[in-house]
Amino acid sequence: MVMAARHGIHNPYEWMKRSKKLPIENTIRTCRFFAGEMTQQALAEKVGVTRQTILAIEAGRYSPSLELAFLIAHAFGKPLEEVFHFIPPEEPEKVEEPEAITQDQPHE
Amino acid sequence: MPPDGKLNSVNRMNREERYSWISLATGAIIFFIYLRSVSGLVAAGRFGIPETSGTFLWIIGLVIGIEIITAILLAVSGRILDEGKVEKDERDRQINLKAYRVSHYAILGGVNLAILYGLVYEGFWTGEAGRIPATFLLFHALFAVLFISHLTFYGSRVILYRLSL
């Protein structure tokens, strides 16, 4: 709750939703647009899921199974990586270690 | 079929989510009625098998009746909202599995509490826990644990649907 207030979100439910970041992004909305404004229901029926699942995937709140991801990409006639993108987690900055002192180096 | 951008909260839910909400609400009401009737039996000092089985049977009857009414209502609402042919998919199955896991912990917690209570309070087993017989106490404690796990299952499903897993 304190964290939510710090982020300016006073509804805990909304905070829980926002804090759940998935590492996969998608371009389904754009793909539907270029497929002649295909509706979510039409896409759902094409790939055999409910419209709510398409809605959740599109909003980035649900990661589909590999099979479903392939089916969605196939429905648009595109390769998987054009529809779904993996966002790698941010790596911590590497601290450069000082070079080890070897015996060859002259001593003072 | 409403256009994508103009959905209200009811038709944003799929059949399984609506079922979870209804089951949670009706389950909570039945549990409340059950607790009231059991506390009535305790207050009246009626711990016999006819009273206990009578309460148990009408609760079971109520649950079955509500299940039938819910199924009919969901089928009708599905037709009105024109949801398509798919009623359940991989997301529903994943949510189900997660909710089962949570309700499993509820059962574990309840049973362990009963065991702990039995260990701490000897009268629980010998039938001297106040004036309530042990069989009556044990029967209703286990029934309540099952009921609470049922509520936990549908509560978890509702939360997982709202968070979308």
C-alpha cells in the first residue's frame, strides 16, 4: 500500500495489476488493424480461445503458451518474432575489478 | 457483439469468470446460513444424528439447486452476449490450477488447525469440549474446512481473473 501511494496509485487492485510486468510485448493490436480491423472476437475464434484471453494478451497481462503464440502469428501470416518480442531483464552494471598485481611488476 | 472499445465490466468477463463470481457469492451466503443453523443447534443443545444430517442434507440440496440455476443463467447469458463457441481455454485452465493450489493450502491449514486444537485441548477428542460432543464438533469442523476451501478456490479464481493470472 505504501509502495502504491508512492507511485501515486491509491487503488491497491490497480497497483497489483501495474506491478505485474511481463517480459513479452506484442503487436497484436497493430496486426489486427492491418488485417482489415479484425475484431478480437474474430481472432479468438480463429485461434480457438475466448475473446477475454486475446484482450489479456493484447494488454500484456497474460503470456500465451508457445502453441497459442504460434497460432496467433499464423493467423496474421507473420513469423512469431514479428508479433511477439521478448524484453530481456535489465542486467546490473558490471563493476570493473582492478587488475591483479603480478610478480613481474616492479615493487617499490 | 459490442465493438472492442465499448465493453462494460460484465461482458468483459468470460463464462468461467462469471461462474466464479456467482459461486463465490452464493457460496458465501450458503456458508453464512449454515453457520447460523449450526449455532442454532448448539444453542438448543441438539447434537443428535437426525439434526446434524438434516442440516447437512438441506445444505447439500441448496448447493445442487443453486448449481442448476447458475448453469441455466450462464447458458442464457452466454447466448445473449454472443460469446462465440469457445467456453474454456488455456488461460482458464491455468487459473483453475492456481486456484486449486490455493484451496489445497486452505484445506491443509484447516486440517492442521484441527489437529493442533486436538493436541492442545484433550476435550476435543473425548467429547468434553464444553458440552458439545466430539463427533458433532469434528463433523462440522471438517465440513467448514471443506466449505472454506471451496470459497477460497472461487475467491482465488476471481482475483486471478481480475489480475489476468
